[in-house]
Amino acid sequence: MKIHLFIFLLICLSSHVFAGMQDNAGHYEHEVRIQTRSADVVLAGTLLIPSENHNGSVVLMITGSGDHTRNQVISGKPMFRVIANGLANAGIASLRLDDRGTASSTGPNTRESTTADRVEDMVAAMEWLMDGDIVDFNSIGVLGHSEGALIAIKMAANHKKPDFAILLAAPSVAGGEVWVSQQLEGLIAGGYDEETIDKGEKYLREAVRLSASGAGAEEMTENTERMFQLIGIDTGTEEGRANVMGFIEHMSMPWMRYFLGDDPAEDLQGLTMPVFAVYGSHDRQTTPVLNAPSLLDGLLKAGNTDFTIRLMPDQDHFFLRKPGQPVGVHAFQEMVLSRELIDEITAWIDNRQQTK
């Protein structure tokens, strides 16, 4: 059913450290627990330290939206573990964490929280790294993917400034604009005509306004029904009603209301550290054409003179490809993370270290 387009697109005090152990590549893995400023949120994760040739830098890895484990598994591929191993092989340490309320981390999950809550979580993680309980790092950077990149931007601009920032598929315009763009991409892919897409955009923007303003379910119902009817969903059936109520419930979540109403324009102007930003040419969730210009504008307004914005050809939002298949075709446990992405990240970090 065409409703699947919407469902898919709607969808990263004290501390205690356990003894380290070597992974299969000989690198040292330390299981960590980090107490955040919220008493009920304790983050669990893995500090991966290269077995040799450590260049003194560490990267705090920040997952995208949703309740991710520290490995950010996408289509069966542990995306963040692969990146962490690539970093370690290049002599770069990393810290990756289970999201709040997910796997071994405690507290309310990300959907019951907001992006601002996750920023506070990452501030605690940055402070933990700065304390140097295990290693006294001489350079601490952040690497965020999707919403994780947005969190990195907000943290870097308003809280603990990292020495460098790596932003993968970064949302750089107002959340409502990002979300509307995602839904329109879904309608285009679904083959809807131009008139339907134009009408759909009006309903989508009204849905954003209602959600961000704190409207209740009753206020959202009429607009939601019209939007679903436009794409051929009979809202009078039991299934149709369930779709309507599911959509309203999603739009009423604290995370969604915050995201839709948030505009990172001022945060971008706080990015004064070296920045390496990468977008996939076929990204339909944070499209380069919408987000890259705003990121560039923010960096220029920040007076930043050390940044790179890279458009990576033939890559989607996750920089994952199934061998022999077109970009964007995902198959469980058959995806391969871009080797070029890892090589460019490690080369960029190494260059920053050499020029310090």
C-alpha cells in the first residue's frame, strides 16, 4: 500500500570503567558507564583504543534518530562498529554509546526524550573523555550521523567544543523543512502526480505547524485525514483509522515536536573548529541540495576557515551499498559500508593532527 511511503520516512556524577580486553584486530576495548546529569540516564558504551600507532586522538560517535545501540545497525550492518574499527586501524581511538534507554544504557528512550536531552548526554560523554580516566587524549573530536550530526553541531556550538567535527548527512535547515522534504521525496518515488504532490505539501506543512505548536490529537485529526485520503487511504475503514491514529501519535511524541520546531541556523554559526561534512549524492532523507548550502552559510558566518563539505557520489543516507545493486537498495546483512568514506575520514583526522 502507498501508506508505506509515510511509515518508512517517518522512521543515532561518577563514571565506572570495566577492565579492557582485546578485540579480534588486537585493539583494546574498554566497556564504560557514564553517568549523565540526569540521575536516571547512565550511558553504556565501548572505548576502542588502537593497539599500536595511536595518534593521540579520540572520536565521540553520535548515532542518528531512533533507539540505536552503540553499533548503529542499519539493514543488519553495524555501521558504527565498522567505522570505529576503521578508525582504530588508522591509529584513532573512538567512543561509541548505546542511546539512552536502549540496550545497556538506562533512562527514557530517545522517542520519549528530545534532541536537547541527547545533547546533554553527549556533553557528559565529552566531559568523561576530557577527564582522561583511561587515556589522556590530546585531541577529542565528534562524529555524528544524521540527527547525531545535528547533536554534534548543537554541542559544539553551545556546550563543550570538540577539537574537530565530522558531520555525516547533517540536517542543516529547520527540522520541519527536513521532514517535509523527506515526505515529498516519498510521494515522488511513489509516482504521484504533480497536483497531488502540491496538495500534499500543504497538508504536510500544516502537520508540522500543528505538531510543533503542541496541538492535541483532536486538532490534528482533520488535516491528517485529508492528507491520507489524498494518497488513496480510506480513513473510514478500521485499517485507515489505525493509520490516522498512528500518524497522530507519532507527531505527538516529544522528540518529534522538538525536532519539527527546531532551527539549527544559529547553532551552525558556532562551528569554529575544523569541520569535515559528507553527504551522499542519493540521500533522500537529508538531501544535499537542501542541507549543504545552509551548512556552508553557517560555517561562513562563523568565520570558519578550515572546513570541507564533500558530496560522495553513488551513496545514500547511510553510505551503504549492496554489491551489484543500485544506490538505495537495502538488503538485510548484505550491505557494505563505503571504504572511501572511512579512508577520507581517517585521512582528514590524520592531516589535522599533523598540522596542529
